[in-house]
Amino acid sequence: MASFINWKSGFILIALLIVAASLYYTNNLANDLSQEERKKVAILAKSFELLGKSSDNDAISFALSNIDSNKSIPVILTDEKNEIIDFRNIDTNRKAVKNLLQQKLLEFKQQHPKVVVDFGFGQNYIFYGESAHLKKLRQFPYIQLCIIILFLSVVLIALSAAHSANQNQLWISLSKETAHQLGTPISSLEAWTVLLEQQHTSPELLAELQKDIHRLQVVAYRFSKIGSTPKLTIQDLAALVEQIKAYMQIRAPKHVRIEFLSSEPSMLIPMSATLIEWVIDNLIRNALDAMNHKGVILISLQKEDKQVILDISDTGKGMSKGQAKQIFKPGYSTKKRGWGLGLSLSKRIIEQYHKGSLQLRQTEMGKGTTFRIILPL
């Protein structure tokens, strides 16, 4: 996980450096081009002065050539009263040319200081804007930034997908190996049960031992099915929760009470009972771990519109805001023991396989936690 975060940070840093370098270099180029355009406008002003002062044909031809050579810089020539005399390189709609030129004149005044054309007996002024080339050059870093952000987004999405796929494959492989490893001790326990039965061991003790062996078999089956799409069948969720509650109550600490309240005696929904049992079992075990061997775990089940809502609340130690934000991340755990996979797998079972939702509804330090499962009918 840390390696993946470092990769993401590295890509973002590289992108920022590219954009910063591009902005710096492009701004320098734009400033150089702006200075060159200023010089061209100054030459244009001298050409106008030469037209007004000289009677030499060669000089006049040279001045006119300079004026005609400006094909890119938009300019407006005004008199001393700022009345427009002429303009160049401005696209105009002839019906609204006067308003457009007045608007452009205001823009040019804000962009650059005026250039004076001194005829000796009076003055004209040249106001100018930026050429199309200069505008494109200034826009280039922002276009480049958008491209980099798009590219970076695609790369990060691809990396996240690959990382998630690797994690999923790891959990699947780990789960199937766990199921395989559980097979041998379960078989041994079944053999010991037969031997204990022959030794006339207490039937009550054997019954509880059989329940635990069955529980281990269910756990092994759950792990073996991770990665496979389960088949959903219509089953009674209320009855399943009651069964889980009875099993966990016997094995809970003496001063922990588990209560179950259902708005209806029976709630039939499409589900994989094995996987839903896993989720509920995991949430109850987390609640037990969060309590100091005393308190209450309240399980409430109710029907609402086209869904059922199952809340599991405890009176344990609760979680901080930082813990609550990370609780569903694979590998994260608030306990010293454990792999931090329970809630991550539970969320996947509810949301991916059952099209429902598993959420941390409420938690407060020292007061407890409530998880909510929502399942469609």
C-alpha cells in the first residue's frame, strides 16, 4: 500500500514539475515575443512619422513597406483626442465596426502603453494588442496542463485498478489456502468426537463440540468460496440472525448480553446465507472485541420500502474519526491481532454480491459503534 501511494505521489510530483517548467519557459518566450512586438510597433510609429515628414520617394516607399509588413499585430491609430483614424489586423463586422473598435481600443489601453507618433506639428497615438501567435503561446501551458491532468488521471485509474486486482487475487489465494489448511484439523476433530462418544462423554458437551466443528466447516466453506459469485436464494434473514445470536450468546463473556429485535417474525430476501452469516458473525465478533467483557450488543432488523435494514450496535470503546475513515480499507485493523480483512470482505459481500450497502452508521469514543447493513428485497 505504501509503495502504491509513493508511486501516485511520484506521478503527481513529475506532472507538477513538467507544468512548472513549461510555464516558466513559455512565459519567458512570451515575454521575449512581447518585447519584439513592442519594437515592431515602435518601428511602425517611426514609419508613420517618416510618411508625415519626408518627401523622398524612397523614404516613403520604405515607410509604406514597413507599415504593410505588419500582418499579425492588431493596432489602432488615433489622434490627440483619441479619435480613431485607422486600424490594422482586427476582424470587424462592418455593421458594428465603430463599437468593436472602441471596445478594442479600451482593451489595448489596458494591455500596453501607447506609442507616440510625433509629426513635429502634432501627435498621433498607436495602441496595440497581442498577436494571435503570442496569445496561443500564453495559452499553451494551460492546454498542456489539461493534457497532463487527463493523462495522469488515466494512469492513476489504471494503477488503482491493477492494485485492486492484485489485492483481490491476494485475498482470494490466501482465503483458499486457509480453507485448505482448515480441512485437516476439522477432520481430526470429527474423529476425536467419535472417540469421545465411545468413551461415553456427556451428550451436552458433545453437542456443543459438534456445533463448533460445524462452525469450523462453515468457516472453511466461506473461505473456499471467496472469488466465486454466490447463488442467491430466498431465505429467512430473521431466522438466520436469531440462530447466529443464540450461538454467539453462549460463547460471549458472562456479562455481555446480545439482544435481537425484529419488526417482523420472518423476513424473506434473496441472499447467500453462508456469506451473510459470515458478515453478521464478523460484526458481532468485532463488537465483542470492542467491549471490556461487559455491555450490550443490540441487533435490530426492520423492513423499509423495498429493503431491509439490519443494525448492529455495541456499547464498546468506539472509534476515533481517523479510525472510522479507514475501517473498510483492506489490511487496516484497530486490533493488535488480525489481518484487517474482515470488514473489507464483509463490505464486498454485501455490496458486490448482494447489491446492498454496509456502512458505519455511528461511532463515538467511549460510547460504542453501530454498523448498518441494507439489503434489497
